[in-house]
Amino acid sequence: MNIVQLKKLQYEEVAKCTRCGFCLPNCPTYAVRRNEASTPRGRNAITRAVIEGRLELSADLAEAIFTCLGCGACTKACFPAVNTKDLVFSDRSCLTEVHANPKIFEKLSEALNEYHNISEDDNEDRAEWQEYLKDVPGEFLEKDHADIVYFVGCVASFFPMAQKIPADFATIMYHAGLDFTILGGDEWCCGFPLIGAGMPEKVTELKNHNVEKLKSVGAKKAVFSCPSCLHTWKHLYDTDIELLHASQLLRDLVSQNKLDLKPLELKVTYHDPCDLGRNTGVFEEPREVIKSIPGIELVELPNNRNMSVCCGGGGNVEMVAPDLSAAIAQRKIEEILSTGANTVISSCQQCLRTIVTSARRQNIELNAMDLTQLVMKSLSQK
Amino acid sequence: MEIDALRQRLKEIVGEDYVLSSSVDLMLYGYDAYLEMSRPDVVVIPENTEQVSQIVRLACEEGIPVTARGSATSLSGGPVPLKGGIVIHFSRMNRILEIDTVNKRARVEPGVITLDLQTAVAKKGLQYAPDPASQKTSTMGGNVGENSGGPHCLKYGVTTNHTMGLKIVLYDGEVVDTGGKAPDRPGYDLTGLLVGSEGTLGIVTEITVRLIEQPEAIKTLLGIFETIEDASNTVSAIIAEGIVPATLEMMDRLVIKAVEESVHAGYPQDAEAVLIIELDGLKDGMERISDRIIKICLANKVREVKVAKDEAERNTLWTGRRGAFGAVSRLRPNYMVCDGTVPRTKLPEVLRKVTEIGREYNLPIGNVFHAGDGNLHPLILFDCRDEEETARVREAGTKILRLCVDAGGTISGEHGIGLEKLHEMSFIFSQDDIAAMWKLKNAFDPVGGFNPGKVLPPLAS
């Protein structure tokens, strides 16, 4: 994107910012960095100054613009609802155009182009997580035709810490008698990391491939355990197939009495992932699933639902400022511990990875699991 | 001193990470929520009084201006560094140092967010009364600088009425205490002098405030009116009856509409005006006072009086009020708020004339204000990208303030003078009055380093 396009697309939006500063206390990056460049107001001001020619589009801007988590909490605190996340992503695209973006994103883009996944593994290994499956026949997972396609996502496919999530989710769906399949090596990255990297135009090839593959299966529904894949499909993909998050599908199974949930004596809290909650509007389904498990006590985080604070794993910030990402995760952990719950549940493998990694580095004892793992745990109780 | 050398010296004081000087950072520290912008030469983010003292001493020696900044939510340009120099950002000095529940005092650093203090003391059954609409983001240091008010200042007074003592860094870096927990300190009231001085006399690095008991009961009413006149008359009548509610806040149709589109606070969109009337205090007798208020409303042709049923409903009503300034920018991108004050009895007349000014200059004007105090906040809506329109806005703003002064009022209730109202200072002060203030300024700041270009207009030679 160039400045002319930026102006056309975003000038009216950024002009709504009156610099009132109501967004400051809602921004996790400001809470850590304590400077104006780490505020939504500051990022808006940068965008406006670039459009008005008061600030040069240069690598000097990269620090402020590439450390936004894209969590959207600022917009919820903003009375004119300035969409800072969108402004920032447009800025990133402009910085990329003039080669003032962090070099790591060029590598990311090349890797996605070559491997079609973010971990630079052979994409045929996407179904590696099936090793965790116990009593689901392998052939059941890779059918040519099915009602539902489970889009697993890169993180859950390739990162060992997250691979239990698809295994548990597939097991639950299998026992609930659903007709589903996965795309295996034909699943490509959804393109979400490229949006955060400021390369939205490079999503097209991935998108077209994925939509084509989904069509060929003849599925009526696609289900996602990754909120960011879901968000990308919902907002960037044009498909008339029903798109669901795992928590929504689980809630449906609960309400149809298809899950034999057994008691779990646990006090848990629930972390709303930004891309599932605030940015997609799914708040209650995961809570309904948790509450349907006998014996569980759910305590809310002080900041929940629309006001949920990002775990630190959003916006590709981890790739450019790992210290910032870790400090934000640390604050999230403190918020979790303040509830007195011994387990945190989330519905996003990326949130869990960020939270667990940070807790482990600081030797903090914290149980964290995905909603699907919690349900599996309840189902497996004797 | 060369700028690079200055930056180096500052880095030695606060550390490498807390001295900012990229072109982006300098742009970002040149604004607040007012229109004008400028640019500092360097930004520092200190973490204690000692560092602030060293920064100010260095600036004094080198003849460099120093401007203090909190969350920069101010509406009159207070933290805009007009003459460049050093901006001190207090974002890291944000610790609540002490909450003394027995003596009902709190000691805080200037970067503490107002609402964070309120939340912390509320857990101990206490209250810090001043409640600027921006309390969730404004800082205590900023509140002291601007002598901030808020809806509840009708009953409880503004920041100065709750400030017991300050630690201040003087122009040469010397650190002094102006008061503390004890009331009625003898000698000159330096605390009173510093509160509202907008960073032009000294830099505050610690604040001791008074806390009060939380009220036993709160009752919030929403009066819905067909005309602004009826609502204004109701305000005057309530006060004339000897009732002092905690708040008496008014919003007109334009603001109601903007707020409703933004947060659905439950204000009726076809009303010309609403009043938020809040009572607090002892449970005993509250019903009786509330009944009297309802009677007064009825006598002044209220359409309906709604009572908030619970805390959630109360919060919703207040969320709407606090977000009113932000919400109007859904209608036009910018607003200028004219913070004039008039005697309450003049409200209907002045509001009528404000509407006329809007018509004369062809500008939409919304009203949301502390009616109980007669503290108007006409919001003139515009788009600052239109220079001609912006010029009209400035003229209309000046005219509204003139109107307030002519009605026996003044040019600022709580938003300060900053750089916005230097010219209008002459509406209420003679050259001799201003000269007297300059003597005070010069006594505190003989080198003219603290926030130059603010509050006092230059004297005509």
C-alpha cells in the first residue's frame, strides 16, 4: 500500500481520533512500555501524520507500528470506535512497500510461499498430531467427502505443545458421531500471519487454495480450533460455507446431550482470546461448555469478554519484540493468579502457548488447557 | 549545550531506555487533546523525585524549557511544549505510596491514574472525591496541574479542596514539601498556589490527598425534559431549595444522540435535555430528598423521571456522560469545548445565546455540562482539516467565553487556560492583575523554564 491508498482508505477513520486518551489504560503495550509510541492514540497520530505528510514513512515508525498486538481493546474503549488495529495493519503494509518493515517478515513470507506453513516443516507432516490419537481410526480423518472440515491451523499442527488440541478435538467429534475430515497436507496456512506482517496481498494464493480444497470435500461446515484462522476465513475469505469455532460446535454437542460429561473438581478461569471474543463475538459458548461440566467452578478474570486483555501473543509482536510479548504474558499470568483459580482455560492454542511458555520460564505453577482438552478430560473420567 | 550532549546527560540521569528523541517520539509528545501541536527536543521518563530534580537542575543551568506531562488528556494545551525543550512524562512514576485509612489520607506519585486511586481506596471503604470525566486515564499530577473538577465537584469541590500537600521540584532542582497529612498548615499556602498552576511554577512529584468516607447510599435519577429551559430552571430550583445533590449534569439533544449511538446509555433520543441528578449520603432521609427533587422536576414540566434501579443502571448512565466528549466525534471528527462558567440563574439565557452563536457561525454545538455549578461545556463540532471552518470555530469559542464573562461568569471552570485561552484572560483580568501574577511566576521561575507560553499572556509593553 502507498500513502495515496492509505489516505483513501484510512484518513476518515483516523480523523475520528480526538486524542482524548481513553484508550491508554486499555493498551497492553502501553502498560509495559510506558511511552506514547506504545499507545493506540500514538499509533493513530503516526498514521495521521504520515497521511498528512508530516512524518516520513521510514523504519523509524516500525517500532511503534509493529508492536501493536492487534487485540482491538482500544477500539472497545473508544467512543468514536477508531479502528486502530486496521490503521496499524495498513501502516504495516505501507512500511512493507518501502522496505522499512522488520526483515523477519520477509523470511516468513518466503517460508509460507515455499512450505505453506509457518514452521517451515514439510506440509505433508501436518497430520503428525494424529500420533496422540488413541481410539480413532486414522482413515476416519482423511476422507474425500465429509459434512464437516476441521481446519487445524499451523500452530496446532506443528507445535508439540499444541498438538494435543486437535487430537482431543478429533476424538470428541469422532465419539459424537460427526462426519468430519481434515485436509492434511492440502491444508495451507490461512494467511493470518501475513496480515499482521503487512502483506495482505500475499494471502490471496493461500486463500484460493484453501477454498478450493474445502469445496472439493463437499463440506457444509468448516470448524476451527484456532480463532485467528476462523477470523481470517470470516473476514477475508469469500465462502458461503458455515464457519464455526470449536467452542461453538462443542456447545451444540452439549445442548444436544451428545457428550457424556463427567464431574471434574476444578476451579477454573477463562481467558477470552482476542480473535474469538472481541474480534469475532464468541463469548458465551465456551463459558456454557465449561459450566456444563459437573463440579467445575468458573471464576471470571477481572477483565473479561470485551475487556479481556491480550496474552501478548497477538499481532506477530512475538516475532519482533519478544521481550514485550513476554512482559504482557507475565501481566496476564498475574491477572489469572489473582482469581484464585488453579487452571486457566482458553480457546486458542496461541494464547495457551504464550501463557504456558511465560509461566514455565518464570517457574510459575499454572495449569493451562484448551477448552477441547478440558472437555476431553471430563469425558475420560471414570 | 548541543542537543546530543543534552540527551547524553539525560541518559546518565534516567537511563538509556527512558530518553526518547526520534522524530516519531518528538511528534508524539507534541500534543494533548487540544488542537495545537508543537515538538519537544527530547522526552524523558524518570522514575523518582531525585531524577526529576536532576533533570530540572540541568535544564535550569542550560536555559532549556521543561514541560510536565501525564496522560495528556487535557483540553487547553497544558502539556504542549510550545518552546520545545524537555518533556517529562510521568508514566513510570505511578505508584500509590500510602493509603492511611485512619487519618484518611493517600500519598501518590503524579503518574497514578485517578481511577486507580479511587479503586484502591474504595476497597478500604474510602473515596477520593474529584472525578473528572477522564478519570480512567487522567493522572493525579495532571489533575493537580489543571485543578480538575468533575460531576461530583458540585458537592465535594475540585482537586484543590482535596489536596493536602505536595512535593515540588523548584526551578533550580531544589525539592520542597508544601504540606502533608495535617490540616491547616501555617505559613503561605503553597499547595493552594501550585494546584491549578499548569506546570508553570514547579513540577509536582508527590501528592498527598484527603480521602472521605464512602457514602452510605447513592441514588441516581435521570430527568427527561422537553426544553433546555425547563431543565435549567429545575437546576436553579433544586439549589434554591437548599438541596445539594452530589451531581447535577445536563446534556442536550445533540449530545444525547451521539452518546446513544455510542454506548446505549438509555437516554431518550427525542428529548431536548436530560439531567443526571445523583444524591449521596445517609440512607435516612434520602427518599424524602429524592421525592422533593421529583416534585421540583414536575413543577418544571419534566416529561419523566427515571430512577436507576441498581449499580449497573447507574454505571450505564454515567458511562454515557463520561463518554460524551468522545461520542460527539462520531458526528464530526473534532470538537472544541468552551469551558465557561456562569451563575446558575443565567443558564437558560446563556444557553439560548450559545445556540444563536452556533447559528451565526453555521456550526453545530452540543451541550454537556456541570449544570449545578453553572459550568458550561458547549462542544463546537467541526473538522480541523477545514481551515476556514476551524477559524470560525475559534471565533465562536471566543464569543461564547465573552458571553459567559458578560453574564457574570468566567472563562474556565476546570480545563485550565493552557495556550487556548491566553487572549481571553484579558476578559476577566486587567493588565495590573496579570502583572501581579507575572511577579508571582517570576518569583517561582526566574529563568522562565517551566511550561513557557501558558496561562499568563505577555504583558503589553
